[in-house]
Amino acid sequence: MMTRRRYQRVIAAIKVKVNNFHEESRRVVGSWQSLISATAFTMAQLIIFYTIPYFVIRAFGYEDVNPWLIIAMHIMIVMVISLFPIPGGVGGAELSFQLLFTPFVKNPATLILVILIWRIITYYFGLFAGLVAYVWPSHKVVKDTYEQKR
């Protein structure tokens, strides 16, 4: 499928990447403070992310929902989303949410609003925040540009 020379270049590139991965892994393990803080921030991020449907449902006045059950269902939805080969699992996520959360949100119109708010917070907010972060220049770029103009 490919020439011998290209095959050797691909193998060499893979070996370099694997070696870089191992070196960075050793560096991260050597810095326990960074590792623990990264783990803590990741756990906090996931806890906040997985509790979003619970708080959205509670915002519509449904007080008798079990937060652990909602979190478990949201985790299942995220797993189902990853099965669909389209960005964000659009369509599959909403259908999964509807099927899993219909017993909790009895009114169909309210369920649509819950799905809409949940999707805006969990998908579109991250999409637009990433777009802003990508466009926003870093401090180093701004500083370097300012120094070049002087």
C-alpha cells in the first residue's frame, strides 16, 4: 500500500512520538504536585459536567429526582454520543436524553426545553468558548507584538 521509504519514515515518526510520550510521562510522574492538581481539576470538571442535567431538571421544579441516578444516566448518554460518528452525537444525544429522562420530566414541552438548555450548556457553550479562546491572542503574542511596534 505504500513504498518502503515511506513505510520507514512512518515507523521512524511513530518511534519518535512513542519516545516523546514516555519522556513526558516520566516528567509528569516526577512532578506530583502538578499531577495531583491536574487530577483534581479534571475531577471537578467532570463532576460539574455530569451534574448539569440534574440542575436543569431541578430548575423546572422537579424536586423529587435522585441526583445519582441523573448523573449515571448522563454518563450513559455521553457514552452513547461517542458511538455516533457525527460531531457531538447530534440527534443521538437528544434522543437518548428524551428516552432516559421522560420518566422524570412528565410534560413533553418541558422536556424539550430541558433538552434544549442541557444541549446549549454541554455542547454549544463549549463550542463557542473554544472558538473565543482560539481567536483570543495569548499574552505572549500581544506582548511580542507590542514590543515589535516600539
